[in-house]
Amino acid sequence: GTGAVTRVLLDASDGTEQWGAIGVSENVIEASWDALVDSLEAGMLPGRVDRGRARTEDAAAVAPPG
């Protein structure tokens, strides 16, 4: 091999928030996989889900009826 290291930067969103993930490896497929897995894990963190749910409930509380 060439000894080159590949860095994959992945941007993700759930429609409300955005986050990024990075994968680093000599193998581009492994670097891509690591970034994808990290992104999915970050998207499922309990704190992220609770914040999103609270924001939706807050918006519903201040929205005009009807």
C-alpha cells in the first residue's frame, strides 16, 4: 500500500438538527463505514431525541389554536 490515510467527513441531519462524523483509515471503505456508524449512533443519542421532543412540545404549546 501507499501508506495514505483517508479521512471521511459526513454531515447528517434529522430535519431539525445537524451533526457531523469522521472516519479515518488507510482503507476508504472502512473510513466510510466508521463515519456512517458514528453518525447513526450520534443521531440516536437519548439527549438528542429528548431535546427534539421537548422542542416540538414547546412549539405546540405556543402555537395558536386551529
